[in-house]
Amino acid sequence: MNEVIDPLALPEPPLYLAEEIQRIDRRAASAGLALMEQAGAAAAQLITALNPAPGPMLFVAGPGNNGGDAWVAARLMHASVSKTTVVCRADPAKLPADARAARQAYLDAGGVARSDLLPLPWSLVVDGLFGAGLRAPVRGADATLIEQINSLPCPRVALDVPSGLSGDSGQVQGTAVRADHTLAFIGLKPGFYGADGPDHCGIIHLAPLGLAQQDWFPTHGRLITRAADLPARVRDSHKGMYGRIGIVGGAPGWAGAALLAGRAALASGAGLVTIGLLDERIAVDCAQPELMLHTAEDVVAGRGLDVLAVGPGLGQVGTAKSLLKSALTCPCPLVLDADALNLLATHPALAEMTAERAALTVLTPHPGEAARLLGISTQELRRDRLGCALTLAKRLRAWTVLKGLGTVIAAPDGAYWINPSGHPALAAPGMGDVLTGLIAARLARLPPEPAVTGAVWLHGKAGEDGVTHLGVAEGLRAGEVIELLRRRINHATASQ
């Protein structure tokens, strides 16, 4: 019941916002379930695994039930190692009933409690100061306490959420604990995987506390932990069976963007890839002669295509607007990236056409493009990436891939996924173009959900492979990622 799980070993574990977790908590309490005891026991299990021969351990308990979890864990560890101290600045009389009882049980067992932190040689510190429900920025004495926790030269374990981190957005609320390990209770939080989350959560563990979460409160969110395999190729195959992809873009000066998207589509298994380059001086891709180059007007017409992608290197002048308008009338699935998105932002009629499309549409904005589409600042978008992605998906009736750390994929029906894979090495030119080609290739052979979520996960894993296999954390090139993608796709079973 108190099992601690590696969430990345699960097939798409659910994600919960703070409000959803609180609703599950209330329902469990009304059913008479002692979740605090179970949470404390799960924490003690993880602490024991991380610190099998511990010295003195410090527990920091806050004014709410997150603090109660820390009191329970401290009591259980005190019974086995007898070297625990709890620091709690809250008035005991104002603690919630369960947390107050947990505090008293710890004291009755002979545990030591203090109101201030001593800089002793602690073997481990457990953060139970604030939980996922924190709303206001951390200030004053609580902020000082968090800074003291961060300065301790020992591992830090956060209970449920690192104190000061928003479990919904991943934004630091003033200041936050930098944990080496985070033990999430009941379910994972979206904020673990975006914004400041990865730098503050460390290694993430999950303790479901015996709850089948979907039975208690259905969630719309999932964490991507693997990619669906492409359908196996039959013996009697021809290239037309594996997707006819069209890519439109590559204005003078930006031809490489469209070529990278086309190369990525080929490396991802597409049968035929045709690029409509606006720079008509280029007649062949000498590095990838398998790509077919036609006029942009011919390709955007979409005749015989299974998927059309528009935007890489498109520009916003000349024929760009008319090409996008034509693309929006194509009956096949459409992937819009880069300047295609900027054109939607500046021409409301094109955005309206997008929302009215009968065929599938996928948008792949980075934060700046998404902010322009929503008419807000990038700073506003960063405060609520998930909400903004969901708004875009609903407004434009399009699957939306909001790129960045913890890429958010939002479907028009309100479902969403967050991707934990990736590496800062992917912050380099052409990586978005590679993702566009990869998505297009997978859409030709898979339904939208496995096509898009799998593409984002594979793209992130290829970035990780660039570091682990090539040793390239600086200067990783988009062309190298294309080759890494091909290897990973072809060894999908072993890799996953």
C-alpha cells in the first residue's frame, strides 16, 4: 500500500493539479482513510533506501498536512535510528487535527522538536514545510528557513512538492527548496517537469498511497514515458504505404529549415517526402538526394499527400500568406510551425480558417509564438504554460505542442500530456524543424495521440542520446539529432 514507484517505469502515469489532489484528499478523508500515516510510511521507506546507515536526520514540518506527513516520517525513523530532530515554527494549537496528532505521537515516542535549525552535520534533511497547495510567495522567516535548508551539505528529500515550488506551473514562489529527491503523494504534479521544476525536484518518486487515482478523481493529464512503435512493415511493401509527406517553407536564407524537416521525416520512416522550397534556386538537396523538390505552390495543393507541414523557413512576406491559406484548405492532416504560426497570429482570418478545418491540425509553437497567438506576453505565458496550451488547442481546434522544458501537448478536447525527456543541448538551431518532420512522418502512420506524443518524447530522447552517445552537450547539431532519431526509432523496443 505504501509502495514507492519510479513513475517513469509506468505507462503514462496521470498528472494532477493541486486542486485535484485536494479533492482526492477530501474524498479519502471522508472515507476514513489515514493517508497521513501512509504518506509518512512511504517517506520512511524512501529515506531508508536512500540512507541505509544514517547519522542524525533533520525533518522540517510546516503548518499544514504536509508538515503532518513529516511528523509521521520522523516518528517512524526515530523508532529505527533514534537520531531525528523536527524543526517546526508553526503554533501547535493551530495545526490541522491530523498534523497535531502526528506531532504529539512523535513527541510521545521521544522525538526532539525545535523551532530553529541547527547547522549540525545532518546526514539527510526532509522537507515537509509547504505542499502543493501553496498559493502565496514564500517570504520572511520561511524564506530564510528554505535558504538554510538549501545550504546544508547533505541530501534533501522533499515530501510531495519541494517547498516554494508551484506543483501546477513549476514556478518558484519567491524561493524554493532544491531537493535531490521528491516523493510525490497520490499522483504526479505537472510542475515537476517544466519551468523551475526539474532544477528543484531532483529524482522524482511516486507513492500512490493505495489509491487508484482515476477511480477517485479522473484527470485529463498524463506524463509521456514512452513512444508507441510504428506498425511493422509487411513483407509485400512499397514506399507509398509509409506516408507521402509534403513540406512547404525554405524562403531565401532559410532553406535549411525546410530541408531539415524533410530529412527528419525520411529518417523517421516516411515513404515519400516532397519539399516545396520558396527559394527556387535550389533544385536538389545534395546531402539528401532522396528528397523531392517541387514548387511550393504544387506541394501546398496537397494532391496525393497523407500529411502536409507548413512553416519551417516560410517567412511572412511574398507568397507566404497565400501559401498558408491554400494549405488550410487541404483535406489531409496539417502541421503548422514557425512563420505559419506567426501568420496566424497576425491574420485573424487565417486563425479562423484553422479553427474551421475538418481535418486534423497540429501546431508546434515555441513560447514566443504561442504568446503571439494568444495576444499575451511571453512572461504571462510562462506563468501558466499548461493553461495557455489548453486555451490554444480549444480556440484553434488543433493539437498544440507548446515546446520547451516539459513540452506540453494539448488536445482540443482538454486532454493534455507533458514530456519529461530532453536535454538543454536541444536549445540549438533547427531542432524545431526536426520535430516538425518527425511529427508529420508519424501522423501518416499513427492516430494523433500516439503520433504527436511519441514524436515529442523521441525528439527529447534523441537529445539525451546526443549527450550520452556522442558526448555533445554543447554544439549538438540538428542533423546529428536526425541520425540519433533514426537509431532510436529502429531500436525502440530495446530503448524503452
